[in-house]
Amino acid sequence: MSRYSPEEKVKIARHPERPGTADFIEHLFTDFFEQRGDRLCGEDASILGGIARFHGRPVTVIGHRKGKNLAENLRCNFGMPSPEGYRKAQRLMRQAEKFGRPIFTFVDTPGAYPGKEAEERGQGEAIAQCLALMSSLEVPILSVITGEGGSGGALALAVANRVLMLEHAVYSVLSPEGFASILWKDSSRAGEACAVMKLTAQDLRRGGIVQGVLREPEEGAHTNWEAAFRTVDAALVKELALLDKLKGPALVRQRYDMFRAMGQNLPLAGKEDS
């Protein structure tokens, strides 16, 4: 059982010093070459992606990017992608399949940008196309939820063969503040919502929503980046080796079966993880 409450885990997941996608790319991959633009409308800095090498093997890496200070946060729209970002991700995924490269995604977003301009440019359609495309790719896909995993904006990069979560990350249908506003008409009850939503890695592992929980340093990944990187690296090496045993249509079938089975064996409410 975790020493932290769900509300405390949300705060840790949102910590500004928590390692983000750019940090995982820098420490886990080599020869990273960023690719920009959706070849349709523009570039979205809140999605970082490109080709790299993982232990010498060519791969594609894609993830949400928030930034580490106000200027970076503004440039990356606080990690809330617009349609251009999701279309860029689709472009990189199709390229990965063409060249037989495994895909790694790193999820850390409060959700897709809900602004009027994003909706006008097809935000919902862009997310839906990501879901459909990832469902059909015949290459291994590994997703790691490193911080916040908010709503469809997170799921758009997490239709993977294996979905892993850092121990203090969270993954939910919407933010606790949004949940409290909708259910109780009172956003100040967000802390209460955290417990109701079952958004912690431990809750989601019990429900089969994620397939692995990766241990963090006791106070959170932001307190010891190197330890977090070692844990994630070892997990990705292990999971990729297992997925390499599946080829083409078998990867698609495994992904389909895994998502179809999610939530079917939920334990009784209130039962704690050992």
C-alpha cells in the first residue's frame, strides 16, 4: 500500500521538476532526430517526436512535452496538444510502421487543448484517428505514463501493446477538478474526487488498465532522475524483448485483446493493493 493518498499522488505527478519526455529521450535514447510538423497545418511543440536508437536499435519516440519554466510552458501550451500535434504523431507512427521500427510513447498531459481554435481544426477527429491508427499498427508499441495521463489527450498516445505507469503517475478520464465540477458542481472537492476516480497506478493495475507499475524513488521521480531512468530503461528492454516474439498481425491481435479485457476483473471497492 502506498504511503501517499491519491490527492498527494496527483500533486507529485504534476511536480514541475518531474522528468518529462525530453528528459527521458535524452537519457534513454541516442542519436535522437526530432521531426516537426503535421504536413498539413503546422507544428505543435506540445508533442515531441522523432527517430532515435534504443540500445543501438532504430526506434520512433513520441511524447507530450510541458516545459520546465513559464516560457517553455507557454511554447508547449502546458502539455495540451492541438490537432497538429496528434497529426504529427500519426505521421511518425506511419513512418515507423513503414520501416519496421518499434514505437515508444511517453504520456504526460492534463488533456488535449479544449480551445475553440483546436475544435475548429478538428481536435476530436485528430484524437480519434490516433486511436484508430495505433489500434492497427503492426509494430511493437510501448507506452509509459510518466506524470499526468489526462483524458483522450493521453489515450491518443497510449493504445499500446504494453502500458506502463510510474508509481506516482496518474491516469484518468479527466482532471479531478473537472470531475468535481461536473459531479458535485464544486471544483474545491478535487481532493475528494481523486479518491473516487481510482486514478493511481495501483488502482489501474488492479483493474487491468495498465500492465505494469514502475517503482519510483520514495519521494517521487523528481528527487532522483537517474534512478527513475534506470527503472524505465530496464522495463522497456524487458517488455520490448517479449513483444519481439510477436510479428505483424499477432501484435495487432494482442493489443486488441488486451484492451477488450480491461476492467473486466475489477476487485471489490475498497480492497487495497498489497
